[in-house]
Amino acid sequence: MIREAHVNGIKLVYREEGDPATPPLLLIHGRTANHNDWNGITQHFAARYHVLVPDLRGHGASDYPGAYALPDMAQDIAALLDHLRMERATMIGHSLGGMVAYQLAMRHPGRVERLVLEDVAPPLPFKNRPPIVEDGSTGFDWRMMHDTERQFLDPDPGWLEGLARITAPTLVISGGAASPFDAAGTAARIPGARLVTIEAGHLVHATARRAFLRAVDDFVNDRLTTP
């Protein structure tokens, strides 16, 4: 079911599936995507979790406020939890969504039960990035693209230090050799984080869905032993 919440000064649209009596789990999409990016994944987790799948600000049917600081995007998610009267939830974030999730986990450690970061870069300056060239693509705010790109190229130095403050059990999934990001570098900064590499490139949950779901299931069920 598609719902909307007015939180942190914006309208945030989200999909809700599963039994509200079960533990909450959030799926947070990557840049330019929306809640539909998790189709199939959502249904898998809805059998055991109360699943919430938001459109981040600047994406999908949520508001396009024109300001896209990553800490603000994380605060949107914290405010959504408040709106739904949820103290804490398991978070699964892909790419930009993973960066939003780790911002939340470092700023509000008590809100995150478990954290899964799918092919997420550490907050270090990105090198050799081609400039953004706008085309006719829709479904997201191009100002979001430019604003987040500036933060990728020149992140706040405090964010790297903040990864060490994450207390939630954390799984980092790397897309391997074909991925553009150093997910292993992210894992190395988070205390006790486990790293699993799935040679699928950046879109692990789409390209290697079965392996992705197996890794996440093993992690949330405490069966994952990979150091």
C-alpha cells in the first residue's frame, strides 16, 4: 500500500507491506531510483517484517525541496520512524540509500537494529568522476543530482569519523570487481562490520538477487560467519 507522511518539513511517500505486528525493516533505494527499485525484494521480507520502502526526498512521488544534504535525508527517515511510532528498525540501503542509512546510524545509533549497506562508498572524496550532464530523464530532481554529487566529491570530514560511532551490527555487501565503489573501505571503518563480496557489479540486489537475499537473511538470522 502506498502512503504518505509529512515529516521533517516535506512530504515523504512510502510503500508499506507486511504485518504491522512484526519487526520493522526499511529498504532505502539508490540515487535516481524510487521504492519500485525493491520490487521482489520487498515481498521477500514482508513475510517476516513490517516493510517500509520510502521514496527519498527528490525522488519518485516524495517532495522535491531543492535541498539535499545527506544528514537531512537521514533525518527524513528518522522523522518517518517517529511518525510511525517506531523506536528502531533494521535498515537496508543501496548506494545513496546506504549513505543515508549510515548517516542515520551514526547520528541516531539507537534507531537502527541492524544495518545492511549494499555497495556503498565510504565518505571519501570521489576521484575521476565525469561531470553530470542533464538529459531528459524524469522521476527525480536534477538539483538532487548536483547537490549529492558535490557531497560525493567533497564530503564532510566528520562523516568518515562518524562511521566509527555506528553501534548497530552491520553487513556490508560489495559488488566486487565490477563495482565503482570501495565497499570494503566502508566496512573497514565500521566497528565489527562484516563484509560479503558478490561479484555482480553495483546493482547487487537486481543482478544477483538470490545471493543478495541469502546474505541478508543469514545476517539478520545470525547465521553469517564471514569475517
